[in-house]
Amino acid sequence: MMYKKFLAVTGFASLMLAACGESEVTVNYKVVTPVDLELYTESYFATLDMEGEEKMGTITAAYVDLNYSTVGDTIVVKRKYIIDKSRGYLKNYMPSELAWRVAEVETKAVDREVVSLTGLEDGYDTLVAHIPMPERWRTQLLNPDYKPHLRRLEKHRWEMDHLLIGNVPTKANVTQMLKDQGRLNFALIQIDSVVTKGFENRDHRHCLDYIIYLHEKESFPYYIWEQHVNSNIIPEKYKAYNMGLKAEYDTQYEVMLEPETGVPCQEREVKVGTHTMVHPITKDTVKFTSHISIERLYNLKVAAETPAE
């Protein structure tokens, strides 16, 4: 999968830090001065046909503005939707991706724990009500059972970005250290390991890079199934296999962040999914594979210069 690469020219101080090869860094989550960011998120959804060849389906993309600030021990992130650039069969129908198009969302958190999340639920309903689409899709998307999943996805991203704290080795397997700190106790995902990879320069920032290897279940398996069976990827007969839909993913979740503030520089998810579908009459079971890649780039917003008089 091709990813857009953003290579930044760093200042002398950052170059010196990189050259020194720090063996340990202190990770904090304290935003002393508010930070404005432009976030670009892009997702590729592909499935394998009956011959095992990867077929690209939906590609979603959106721009949002973010503001990070701190009130006491609480980190506040305000998100504002700017524009959508999605394309493909399900460009308007993936609940997890539609969440980026909600007008405004505010997250409040203390360290790893999200304590408040506002704007998502009502904003999601408003969004779905106004996007042109067949009513069968609107009814499906307004399923109230999706709301807890959407909240969970927001919290999941936050938790993955805030696994590390305090003194952390910059290149090491830190799984046991995090277990000892009680920072890998999740109910719905299984983390196999966490590895720090050193530093990367992104958007003129010196960012600590780490990868989380995890196993997770899919919140919206119906949508991958819909893409798989309705985009001529597989034979017509499999369209009847519409019961017992479930999916599990082996995921590499990569995070790059500024260790001084915890403000992210980049996130990347690579998922290999195993999907199950069952025929409602014969009860025959069929499995297929999906490949999903997601990239989120956090770029500092540059203030517009005032024209000289």
C-alpha cells in the first residue's frame, strides 16, 4: 500500500538530538500553549477475490482542524470537520469513517482515560440525515447500536496514543514495562506487544515512533461484507451469505508523537481481517480476507501572514 510521505527539514537542535541517539526519553501529556493542527485522515479498504487477488474497494479521506489545550490535568481536543475527499462504493456509508465528517467533536481526557466525549452522537445523526443516500442505507446507518461503537473507536485512538508515560526507552520492546504499569488492561482488544522504534522527523517535529501489535474485533462487519459481495469481487452466489457476519483483525498500530506534549505527529494502522459469513438456509460458512490501511497525518497549522500595508 502506498502512503504519502512527508519529509521535514528540522532545525539544528533536532538534528543534534537525532545524532546523539537518545536511549531514553520522558513522555508527558501537558500542552502548555494551545496547539492548532490540520489532520488529514485516509483509509483504504480492500478485499481478496476467490483467486486470492487483492481488489481495492472504498477509499475514504477527510480534512479536519484540531485544537489541543490543557485545563489543569485535563487535555481538551476540539475537532472541526473541514472537507471530505472520499471515493468508492461505500464512500458515504462507512460509520467509522463518517464519524470524521461530524461537524464538531470535543474530547476531554486525563492521561489515558477519556472522561468526556461530546458532539459525536447528535452530530452523527444530523450528518446521516442530510447525506443523499437510499433509505435502506439511512435506516442501517441510524442503527442506535452503532453509537457505543463510535464512542469506543474515539476512545480507542486516544488510548493507543497515550500508552506511554514517564521515562521510556526509545528503542525497545516495552510490553512488560507497560503491563507492570497497568497500562495494557483493555477489555475489547488484545495487545500482543508494544515496541518503540526511535525518532522520526515529521512536520518539523522530533517524534517518538512506536508500534502496537494487537488483535481486535470489527465493530461494523456488515460494511466490509457489503463491499465484498456487491462490488463484483466474488461470484453472485455468495451474496446470499448474509448471516453470522463477524470479523477479526490482526493489526499493527503505529504512533508518532511529540514526547514533550503527547501531541500526535502521525498514526498508521495496517489490518488483515478474517471475515465470516453464513448462509441463512444451508448454514454453510464462508470466510474471506480483507486488507485495511489507515493513515492520519497531524500537521501544525501555520498562521496566515498579514499582508503588508
